[in-house]
Amino acid sequence: MCGIVGYLGTQNAYDILIKGLHRLEYRGYDSAGVALVDNNGQLNVYKTKGKVSNLEDYCKDKNINGTVGIAHTRWATHGEPSDKNAHPHYSQSKNIALIHNGIIENYLSLKTFLSSKGYVFKSDTDTEVLVQLIEYMMNEHDLPLYEAVYQALTQVTGAYAIGVIEKNNPNELITARIASPLIIGVGKDEFFLGSDASPIVEYTKDVIYPEDRQVIRIVRGKEIEIRSLDNKSLIKPEVKQIQLSLEDIEKGGFEHFMLKEIFEQPKSLSLCMNGRLQREQKEIILSGIQNYGERFAKARRILISACGTSWHAGLIGKYLFETLCRIPVDVEVASEFRYRNPVIYPDDVLIAISQSGETADTLAAMELAKKQGAFIYGICNVVGSSVARLTDSGTYTHAGPEIGVASTKAFTTQVCILAMTALAVAKQMETISTEDYKRIVTELCNIEEKIETILSKTEEVKEISKIFTYARNFLYLGRGFNYPVAMEGALKLKEISYIHAEGYPAAEMKHGPIALIDEEMPIVVVAPRYQMYNKILSNVVEVKSRKGKILAIVTEGDTDIKRLADYVIEIPQTEECLSPLLTVIPLQLLSYYIAIAKGRDVDQQRNLAKSVTVE
């Protein structure tokens, strides 16, 4: 969940590390720290509670010289946010410093062992145990740093991406990973570490993606050395090119990344469909389905596993596959699926959805299903991520970097991929008529323009949002394809405004939530005019009779719900199965502007981080 960055080269490391921390801060912002070996061979560690800006203030009068260093921005797991629990952590002699993203599961037994050997711990973290263990290996077995890290990691159970530097060895930087993201940038006489490419892209496009259980030795002026924990044989690193640009990770004139990413959705959907949606021929071509469509066609069922916003996209995927392909679908919260001893058949297809491609619970669900012989299909945004490497096949969303912690364009591109996949499978299985297929594909060609139409009404949504800053609770209602959208809208509001909100199927309101409704309760009703319109109209009447304040998302030209609702946001007409791509946009804007009106930090919410890479 944390962000790590490292540098070894000829430039001043501190400037590169601090800039890298700012770009990784979406991964955690409870505390931040930096470790540098200066030109006199002194290992300096500076760290503080709070955001990276706090660290910069703290370092203003400190010695920040050195051309090798590591840095960290934290989302707390073991130990509350504090100066002492911030990374990097010193070893007992202060000769070694270490940063870590992940969890050391057997840290208590290791800590007990090291305490018996005289090691004294100054933090509450699992990470400090690892740096002390490395020093123990060096002292006990007279090992150099690289060998000590290697031997220490053979004793560790858990997930990690680490960076290690040593006071007496300013020409070396050691790193390793298991189940946590890590990327190494290769420049001219310099090397970079990052939890993702954002701290690296400014300096080089050449990168290495280490595999799980690899330990990497980076030496000034030499080639990178990689060994696997499973054996001591050297592994030749494969250098790849990243497509990310510096413009992609900057705000581009917007006040917040979240707002920028909301407005990027027409572009991100265009990139998502590019090369896959043949607009003139009205055809969808997905290589993953062309090559493996038979696995879907013969599937006993489809399992969709995801977390958070991706799980909501998966729920829409269930409607899509069952409606268009007539394949039964179960949608699983990945964290529950992995521990439930689920029944998985070899002829099942598991679709794993993850924006980052590093979500720990989703990866564990994939591994479980793979062991049972299921076919694994991945939908993720990050090229070379763990999800992409673990799948049998899959599709990238190509949404571009999503820096805002609250997902927006990740959701719409995931839904778009699920819609295209369901359409491609349905055509192959002949469960959809040619007329219906062409009609839906034609509408998909128009979806970016219709989102632009909704975004042109941003000022209208902004004015409506000011009215609801008083609210302490919200209820979101939807039916069919837009029930998951109601849940996603409620999640967005909770995440960034800290207002309690719940998403419900509209018909379930009478089974409990209706007791909450009074003149102080805002009700957001997602009610475009489709098959169940009259049903949800009845729900609106029930809310109105109890004096609830209604904000309705309706199809352009609606008169019935518009007459009853207190506030209305209109969206263009589209196919019902594609409607979530439109209905979610005003809900994203609503949550953003309510949070702004309440003075919230919409890009870096309390207690949250972007990628949940630990349990």
C-alpha cells in the first residue's frame, strides 16, 4: 500500500526522491521519509509524520547530499502513523536503512528471535524486523549486504517490495519483491526504483519489471544482477519500454487529479476501444476472445472477482454476460472468495478486475482459481502488473494513470471492457441477434460524445451539490444495470466527503431503508427510462410521500420523475446495457463538488490509499 522510490547515480538523490514521493503520495500519506548516504560516507535518515510536504519542511536545514538514497511514503498497517513508525528504518548499528511496501507475516517470531540476540526495536512496525534481520545475517555470517538481504528474505513470510542501502557501501542499492509492485528504471549511469513508473518516467523510458521472489543488486557503473530466492542462478534482466508520459501524471490545469480524471473519461474510453471497436464495420475485435473464446463458450459459469469500485464494475459485468451471453455469473468480493473454500470447476472462467493489477486479495483469488484449473481472464490498467502476468488471457483498459484515490475513469473503462467482452462472446456463441449486436455496437461508438454532453453540465451539478453539504447520510437507489451504479455513487460520496451513504436496489427500500427517510435525508435515484422505469417511479412516489429530498438522474426529456423530484440531472438516451457509462458521470461530479464544498482533500482522503497491495 505504501510508495517506495530509490536512486543510484550521479545526480543529487534527494531532489529525485522527493519529487518521486510526491508522485507516489496517492499510495499513502500517513508519513514520509528519506535515507541518503552523503559524500562523507554518513547514512542520514530523515522522516516525519504527515505528508511529503512535511518531510520537505523538516529537511530544509538538514544535510541532504548524496547520490544514492531511498524514500518512502506510508499507508500504515503495523503501527500507528508517527515519526518513529515512518520509513526508512535504521538497523541497530545505523549502518543499514530499509524501506518496505507490504507485510511481514512472521515478524513476531523473528522479532522474538532477534530480541533474544540483543536487538532493540524502536518502532512498532514489521519492517524494522527485516532491517534488523539483515544486519544479524551480516554480523553472524560475515556476509556482504547483497548476500545478507538474500539470506534474510529466505526466512521471511509475507509480501514486500524493499529498497536497502548501507553506510559503508554507497555504490550499491539492493531491492527485492514478492507480491508487491516494483519497477526499476535504467538510465545513463543511473538507476531508479519505484512502486510504479510515475517517479521514473521523467528520467528514462527503459525499465525492468522484477518477478516475484527476485533479489536485485544494483551497483554503480555495472549491470544489474538478479537472482531468484528459489535458486542462486543469475537471471538476465529484460529491459522494456514504458508508454507513460510526464503529462499523464500531472494535473493539466485542473484543481485536483480526480476532476482531471473525470473529464478524461471520453479520451480514456476512446483509448480503451481503440483497435478493438471497428467503428466503420460496427465490429468488436478482442484478441483475448478470438484466441480463447471457446473457453467462454464452454464455461459452466463465469466468476468475477474484484474489490471496491472494480467489484461494482463486476456486478455490471454480471448483467452484461447473463443478458447477452446467457452464461451464469457469480460476482465475488475477492477478500471473501479466497477464504470461503469456494467450489471452483475446471470449466469455470474467472474474470479478475483490478485497476492497479496489484490488488492482493484479487491476486490471491486468481491463484486459488488457477490451482483448481479455471481459466483466468484479467482486466487491468497497468501493463506488466501482477494480474497481467498471472492470467491466461486478458485485456488492458488503457485508461492511463489514475492518481486520484477515488476511482473514476478506471470504473468506466472496466465497464467498457466488460461490455465489449460480453458482446464479442455473445456473437461467437450466437446468443445475440445480428440486429441487436450492431445496434449496441453503434451506440458504443457514440458513448464518448454523450459523456461530453454530460460533462458540459458540470456547473449545474456543482450548484446542486452546494445544497447537500448539510447532509450526514445519503441513500442511492437504482434498478437493473444501474443498481451497481447506485452503489458506486454511494462509495464515491463516502470516500471523499466522509458522508455516510448506501446504495440499494430501489425495490429493497421497503425492506428496511425506508425507515430512514425524512425531510433531512437526500435520496439519489438513478432512473433513466428503461424497462423498469415505472417500478422506480413508484419508489420515487414512496420517497416523496415521506418528505425525502430527491435528486434524480433521468433521461433527457423525462417528465414523470422530473415532476416529482426536487433536483434533476439529465443524461442522453443510450442502450440500457451501456447506461452505467453515462449515469455514473453525474454521480462522480456530485461527490467531487460536495467534498469540495465541505473542504475535503479529494485526492488524498483520510485512511485511504490507491492500491491495496496488502491484506
